[in-house]
Amino acid sequence: MKPGTRWQTLGCGLFIVLFSLKALAHGDVTPHPLDTTGLQPVAPGSGYVNPYRGNTKAIAIGSDGYLHNCAGCHGLNAISGGVAPDLLAVAKDCFGMKAKDQQESCLKDTDEYFRDITLNGKKTGEGRYTMPGYRSVFTEEAVWAIKSYIDARTVEMNR
Ligand code: HEC
């Protein structure tokens, strides 16, 4: 074996080891901002209700944002692999409600809950983060784009 080949093999092996370590740590958990250009801006303090539910553009932006920020723990296409809770369960009951006003108020509750946990994260009893907070990189528009994607997936999976 030529010395050059040995170094190449070693480099490749090291890459595989580092890559696996990263995957073991739930993949890339560095928060990625979302490009929400084209969405109606959300006025700060305008409430905790998703203004984009059903908006195709928001769903597409949210889908991309979900893939880059949440899928590593909550699963590809929002199908939980058991590492983190099933996000399709959060608003599932609401979509099954027949009365529109009841459904609306149910969805509002899930919006507020989703926004709070996504921005602030969630700690275990010992104060260790299990769910990272995204406040430093997510705008209100980003949170609602991802919630729109989750809602659309919830409807899709319960048809
Ligand atoms: C590093 C892994 C990880 C990443 C990345 C992550 N989460 Fe979580 N998430 C968790 C864990 C673990 C929990 C459960 C926390 C607990 O209950 O203590 C959780 C809980 C939640 C909950 C509450 C669910 C429930 O049923 O109560 C929501 C909502 C949520 N995450 C949204 C998101 C969103 C949106 C993203 C991406 C922007 C994201 N998470 C990224 C690990 C992660």
C-alpha cells in the first residue's frame, strides 16, 4: 500500500466515526433560521393564534424549516420514531371536532402551546434541556410556518 492511500483510508474512517457520533447525538441540532419572505408579517404581540393555517406557501416554508430543525428528533415527515413526542398528536383531536367554534378554540390552544415550547424549549426535572428553545433564531413567522406544516400533516394523516 502506498503511504498516500493509507492516509486516505484513515481520513475516510475518521470521517465515518465523526459522522456517526453526530448522528447519535440526534443529528444537527444547530438552529437554522427560516426564510419567510412572501408571508404576511406578524405584528409583534398580536396574539398566539396561527395566522397561516392552510396557507400553501407557509406550509412549504414550514416543511423545509421542520426538516432542518426538528426532523432529527421528531422524525422525518413528522412521523415520530420514538426519540421525541409525536407532533401529529398535538392538534389531532381538534381536527376531529364537528362544531367549528369548538374546533377553532381547540386549535388556538394547540397554537399557544406549540409556540411556547418551540420558542422556549422544555426542561426535564433536573433542569436539563430535552427540547431546545428556538427563540434566538425563530421569528413569529417561522413558528407559525412550522405549525402550519404540522397542522397540514395532521389533517393529511387522519383523512
Ligand atoms: C434535540 C432533539 C429535539 C429537537 C431538535 C426538537 N425537539 Fe421538540 N421535543 C424534544 C423532546 C425530547 C421533547 C419532549 C420534552 C419533554 O416533554 O420533556 C420535545 C417536545 C416538543 C413539543 C411538545 C410536544 C408534546 O406532545 O407535548 C413540541 C411542540 C416540540 N417539541 C416542537 C418542536 C419543534 C417545532 C422543533 C423544531 C423547530 C423541535 N421540537 C425540535 C426534542 C427535540
